[in-house]
Amino acid sequence: MSLPALTIQAIETHAVTVPVARPVRTAIGAIESAPLVLIDMVTAEGITGRAYIFAYIRPVLLALEKIVVDIGAELQGRQVAPFDLMHYFDRRFRLAGWQGLIGMAVSGIEMACWDALGRAAGEPVARLLGGSVRKLPAYDSYGIIDLRKDLDTLAASVSSGFKAIKIKAGEGDLAKDISVVRAVRDAIGPDIRLMVDFNQSLTVPEAIRRIDALAEFDLTWVEEPVKAEDLEGHAEVRNAVTVPIQTGENWWFPAGMAAAIRAGACDYAMPDLMKIGGISGWVKAAALGEAAGIPVSSHLFAEASAHVMTVAPTAHFIEWLDFAGGILEEPFQVTDGHVTPRGPGLGMDWDLDAVRRYKTS
């Protein structure tokens, strides 16, 4: 595989707010639309690398875009070399600290590097990483369930081929959580894996109480029962319950994952590409998972996550939650409960009419 040297000429961005086909309600807020920063890394050689990052809430969107633009202006003339760039960013932002919007911005730029390299080589990023283009199991990711409206949709997910479903909980009291999880288990049947995400909404004692009460429903994992940064609290919950504990979407860079492993905070890990340090950071995190014997799943960004999951030695599940389909020329697809990485690069091109329609300023 021949990889030509590429030089960064400019970083261009679009801030968009994209409607979500299936809004996601959580115990701490609802996602009705997806505020995204689209990143175009234009190279002197005529190759453009693309990636997107997720601002979570609209008030953050334009600030995040501005950070990408300002950092990008410093990169003109640099080589497209993701590991080198992340080393540069580590030194550049060490005094300011790069957890938060800076970390999200540099991770997005890093992912655009990989896309540019893949496009230049005419290959999917999975192959650049040493992996193969193959099917990966996905779970369908839901928000808090409305028992009057969503049970048929859950059944349809199962009929379409999903072998795993995740729902969110913690919006009400324990009785509500039990009634919802029981109804979902009845709707999807005993052979489908079921995960529950509390989105950091519980105290340690309440998490233990609720997880113990929900254990009868054969849960594959319970996700982020307490605040993400409370590693000791996660470890306390993990040691007190029989259901495996999942966390990781809010770890910052591989060091955050290493700290969680040292604390014994989880049985499963799900690093987020935008917070763990892009593709190079995710690959490092996957190596930590292998060393600790922890199954590793993805969080959001299915288009790019599919590539890194092919080289994760303890790969578990891809999260299927489509936030970017509305601005892609060819939306990413799930088939029979599986996703397959596509290329060249990360396999994404913007639908420019949709980008103009959802432009946020």
C-alpha cells in the first residue's frame, strides 16, 4: 500500500444542527437534534479528509467550531501524520488543559487526518490500521422508553436483525425502571441482549439498589450508573452487584481509561472517539483493554468507529445511533444487526444541500 505524503493547506468547517429521526431522551436531558461540526482537512495535494464531531447541546456548537478553526489555522504546512499531530497537540495545550472542547476539536482534526490518508491510498481506514473490512455486531441504542409508543419500534429492531438493544433509565423511581425494563424484556424476548444506561443519574447506594432489582431481567450491562468521573463510585457499585458495569464514553484520552482500569471501575469499556483522542487515541485505548482483558465497545460515530473496532482485540459491540445520516450523501447502514466499515478513508461525503439546509450561525 503506497501512502503519498500529504500537507495540510487549510481546515474548513460547517456547523450544522441535524434533525434526529429518533430523538433520544435521557435521565439528564433530551437530544432532539444533533449539533455537529463538520471538518474538512484540505491538503495541498488535492485530497480532502472529512470527519465530524458532536457538540451535545446547541449553545456549545459555535464555540466548538471556532476552536477547530483557530487550531486548524496553526496547522497550515504541517504533514498529515495523526500520531505526530496528537503529540504536538499534547504539548501545545498542556498548560491550558485539553479536556473538554479542545480535546473534542483536536480529536476531530485527527480523524480527518486518517480520512485524508485513506482517500489518498484508496483504502478504508480499517486497512490502514492493519484490520480487515468485515461485519461487526451492533446494538440498537434507544433513549428512555415510552411504553405506549416504543414497544412496536423495539420489536421492529429485533425483526430487522439486531441481537442487542440498549435503553436508558433513571428518569423516575425504581418502580418505573422495573416496569419499563420488564416490558422491554417481554417485547424483545429472552434471547436478545438488553443493556440499560443510567447516564450518570444515580448515587452509589441508589445505583446498587436499582441494579440489584433489575438483575432478574438478564442485563448484559448497566452503563454509567454514577457520575463518570467517580471512578471509586463505579468500582463500589461494580463490587456490590452481579450485573456487569459499562463505562468509558466520558474518559479523556487513553490516560483516562488507564485510571479507570486501575480503579477497577468497570467490566466493559466504551471509549468515545471524540474524547479518547481520535483514531490514534482509540487504538491505544483498545490496547489497554486487551491488556486488562476488558471487552471494548464503541460510543457514537458509527461510521468511524467501525474502522477502529476491526483492530480492537477485545471488540464487543458497535453502538448504532445515527446522528449524521441527515448530512451524508450516503448515510451509513446497519444490515441484519451488523455494520461494515466502508471507504475510501472513513467513507463519508457531505450532502451539501443538506449542509446548507441545516447550517447554524
